[in-house]
Amino acid sequence: MTKNRKKLIWEYRFYFTIIFLISLPIALFTCIRSLIKGKIENNMFSKAWANAKTITPMIFS
């Protein structure tokens, strides 16, 4: 791997982690809100992961 590629991978992982950590409380709020409405949702982490997986490539395009 070249230096630029290593830098891009590191930078991508950094942004992915930041976006994932920001998405977690939002996903938690969504799950709690749906529980109040009577629906059971237990995929909070997968929602946050999907958000980070969608948003991060947009930064690099």
C-alpha cells in the first residue's frame, strides 16, 4: 500500500467512527420512541452502523 492509501483508510475509519458515535444516540432515541408507541425494535446498533456506512462515503466522493 502506498502512503496516500494508508492515509485514506485511516481517515475513512476516523470519519466512520465519528459518524457512528453521533448516530448512536439518534438511533437510541428512535428505538425508545417506537417502544413508547408499542413497537419493538432492537436493532439500534445496526441502524447507527447503516447511517455511518451511508454517510461516510458521501464525504469522500
